[in-house]
Amino acid sequence: MTDDDVTVLLVDDHHLVRSGLATLVDAADGLRVVGQAADGEEAVALARDLAPRVVLMDLSMPVVDGVEATRRIAAAQPDVHVVVLTSFSDAARVGDALAAGAVGYLLKDCEPRDLVAAVRSAAQGFAPLDPRVARTLLPGGPAAAASPADRLSARERQVLRLVAQGMANKQVARALGISERTVKVHVGNVFRQIGVGDRTSAALWAREYLPD
């Protein structure tokens, strides 16, 4: 640990995620975790008190979400570089986060070495973007769609709605009169298209983009 280390604030509402990130970041040469926050409001307060060089910011959190926390930190502390680390890669969330002042955007299934490289890059004033995220910003890419849900088929939207209700694949299959194997295929396709890696994130996405 030296005075030249890049100081990092971790923001995520899941303790296990923060713990894993802390282990990864502290093990990297020249990086040091100086604080951890479980929601956006706490993140803003810690960023003010600790003045970290980089903030790794989740988006979906209680009290104050990651976009609003990013906006507050960027407005008050322009020397603090916020890098979003989330399960969501849809164009709307990417655009909101970057407009709020985030300098980078990573997905939680990225390689550990890529995350470490992104933190170092942000600290040097660059803008690290996951390639999958960058594609949503290209003309004619997913950002051009009228709604993030437009790229899902009618059946995929049906499956997603039931998954968001907490149904297991077997229950979804029974409800729709299709095989469990077919449901599994649909679920995998949906996850890839909306940029999430688990059912909880999919449910959160559905709550925002698939209103009843």
C-alpha cells in the first residue's frame, strides 16, 4: 500500500458482491479499497468523505439508485471517476448512467482482469466501456429501438413476465403449455438480449420495461 495507490469505493447492495470485489481490487497492484456502500445515499456520503479516485457503482439499489448517486457525485466531485458495474446492458440504462456522469460502464460477468484494467483506465482519465455496452451506443444499434422490450418476441415477453413473478422453469412450462426445455431456451435468449445474468435482475428489468 502506497500513497500512489488508486483509491476505490465499492457500491453494491449485496454484501457478497462487495466482499468479492474488495478481494479482487485489493489484490491488484496499485489499487486499494477505501470504502464500501450498500446504497446510493451512502455512496454519495462516503465519496464526499473519502474522495476516492474511482467509484465502482451498481445501478439497482435501495434508497437512492446508482444513476442518481452518480449524478450527485459527478456534480459535487468532478475528480471522482464513476464506473458503473451492473448486470444491465440495455441502451436506456447505459444512456442514463453516462448522462449522469459515469465515465465507464462494465457488466458483472466481465473477466476479473478486465475489471481491474477498467479501474486503472478510469483513474487515468479514460472511459472504459464493455464492448457489449459500446454496441448499444452505435447508430442503428439497440439504442435505436423504440423500446428495450421491442427486441423480445411475444413468447419471450410471456416467459419473462412469468419469470419475474418468481416462477421456476417447470411452472412457466406448465402455464404456457410448452416443454421445460423450450422455456430454458427462451430464458437464456431473454437474458442475453436484455443483458442480465440472473432471474432477480431479469425481474427488475421486467418491472421497468414490461408494465402490466
